[in-house]
Amino acid sequence: MLTQRLQYFIYLIALVIIITGCSGNKAPLIERNQAKKERLMQKSELNTQQPYDDSYRDFLVPPYRETSLPRNVGIILPFEKEYSDISKSIINGIVQAYYSSSRLMANTKLFFYSSNSSDLEQILQQIKNDQIEFLIGPLRKDMLSVIIKRIPQQVSVMALNIDNSLKIRRKGFFQFSLNPEEEAKQVANFARTMGKQAIVITQNTDWGRRTSNAYQKEWINSGGEILDNIVFDKNETNFSKIITETLHITQSHFRKNTLEKLLQEKVKFEARRRQDIDVILLATDHDDTRQILPQLRFHKAERLPIFASSRAFTFEKDISFYKDMDGLYFADMPTLESENYVNKTTKDNRYPRLFAFGFDALNLMPYLHQMKRNEFLIFPGRTGYLKINRNGIVVRNLNKYRIKNGKVRLAKTE
């Protein structure tokens, strides 16, 4: 235990060695007037799929002033064993964002803290001693309410999670998360343009259930109909059985057997899937998605549009890796627009989306108050096109993609 804590301490110390520079980078903020906003958002909802950065290239806001940057920024993350890789990916993103901006390097120092609950008093005292003006974190919800009540009111906070149950009155309080529900909502809205009747295939995990529930809620709210929700255990290996039951192919075979018994002779037969499905929604991770898609094609669902969240996609260079996933629609970060998306998101990182999350968290920091005052401002980040609602929650607008011939492409309405 002592050795493990020493390793974390050394890792944190290495990250704190951050020094200075100077620059004149333009702020990557985009402003739009109300009429243009409504037109473009309507197009987005209809899935014209024009990336925001192309649409709003002429609406850059002037660079932020150096005086708007906090001098001391604290980053508080968990470093217990189960969270260590996640926290390291976020920190790596934050550090790269820091070194990518000589303006930040010239004006701001970073301080890293472990959110170990047993050291909470010591952490709070250290935040005070370091004169922290802006705090990024914590990641865990159970720590958020505790920390937010104990730090000075003048310290602004960007929590790296969203807890809608919290009623916090603090001028500089923001929440930023890679929220699976928000992602699922966007996938459902995209899928809804291709049909009204859907089935959902759900991986029986906490994430899978959350995603599935968000699909269904958004689908029904938009006037669609959920025909069925098939739930399977994470250790499931027989996807053929699941698919045949989902598509009612099992019933088709039953009808054939019944007919043969009645006629007392063999009949020519070709199994048919149910014909009332417009769309299939997958609440499945990458490994299960790669097994399910070929089974759906084999069982005559190859013409049905199939949608998933970003969990269905993983970062690989080899095109052949995605052959089994041809035709899949999914929502994900704008980074995938680049053919170099593997390198751009750092191929050596175990959690590239969390790396991008950390990168955006630091880069977004100087614009938070400005964006909260004007909900029509958009920050084109790596995790999405970001805006802030009146509650201080960062909302991500994702790109919609389709895998075709083993390559990731921006999806188009068909």
C-alpha cells in the first residue's frame, strides 16, 4: 500500500513541474446570431451532418485576455487502483493542453491532488495554501458535494461529472462529463430520421442500461415506438440465439414446423424476419457490437439501419479491424473527421476519449463564464462542439459517423 501511494506521489510530482512562455493564440470560440443558430440547428437535427467548424468558421470571438486566466489551477482526481488509469489519461490530456498553449504556460500554474477521502482535510488545506483560484474535478460524484461545500466561494469549479440532484448556488460552478445519456439522446435523434419503429439490444451492465433507457426515453418522446428491448448478459457468447429471437426468425421456423405437421410432408422454406422494424439501436460495447453485426446481416437484417454510441467504436489503425462493422452508424468526437484520428488522439493512451476530455477541460476553462452568459457560443473541442447551458452544464454536440468499407466517414442522410 505504501509503495503504491509512493508511486502516485512521484507521478503527481512529475506532472507539477510546469513552467512559462507566451503567445497570441486565437480563442476557438464561435458566435452566431439567433436566426442563423435556429436554421443550422434545425439542419443538424435533420442530419445534414455539416461539421460545426465548417459552418461557423467566420464567427470567431476575439482572443481572451491574459487577465482572465486564473493564476493557480488545481486538478483533483482519484488515484485508487480502479481509477488510476482513467485519471492518468485525463491528466495526460490536461498536460498536453497546457504545453500546447504558451499563453497558459505564461500565466497559470497547475497543482495536482489525489481525491482520497482519507486525506480530504489535508487536500482542502493544500488547496487553500496553494491559493487555488480554479479547481478542475473531482471525478467521483460522492466527492463533489463534500468538496464543493468546503472550498472558498471565490474558487471556481469545473466538476468532471454531472449530478443533477445537486442544488449548488455558486457563481463559478460548472459541470463537464462524457455523459452516456446525452450521447444516447443524440444517437436516438439521428436514428429517428430513418424510421419510427425500433428495437433495442442492451448489454446488461450499468452503462448498457443507462444508454438503453436514454434511447427509449428519447425515442418515445419524439413519437417513435419501441417494439422490443432485448437484454443480454455481458458474458453471452451465443448471439445467434438472441438475434433470431429478436427478429422473430425463431417464430418463422415454428410456423414452418407447424405447417409440415399439418401437411405431413416437407415444405420449401426460407426463414423471414419480422417486417415491422425500421431501426435497430445497440446499447453495446465494441466487442459485442463486432459479434452482433455479422449475425444481424446473416439473419436478413442487412438493410436495416443500425445505430450505436461511441462505445461501439475503438481506435485502431487496421482497416480490416472494422470490416465486421460495415454499415454501423454511431456518434463520436469530431477528432474522427481526421484520417489521422489515431495519432491525433494519442495512440499510446489507453483511454483516448478521456485524454480528449482532459484536453478540453483545460482549454475550455478561460471561456466558461463568457459561454454561460451567451448560450449561442460554441467551443469546437476534441470531445465535441461544446456549449454551456444556463445551469452551467457543458453540453457536447457530437458528429455522426458511418463505417463504410472499413473506414470511418461522416454520415449522410439516406
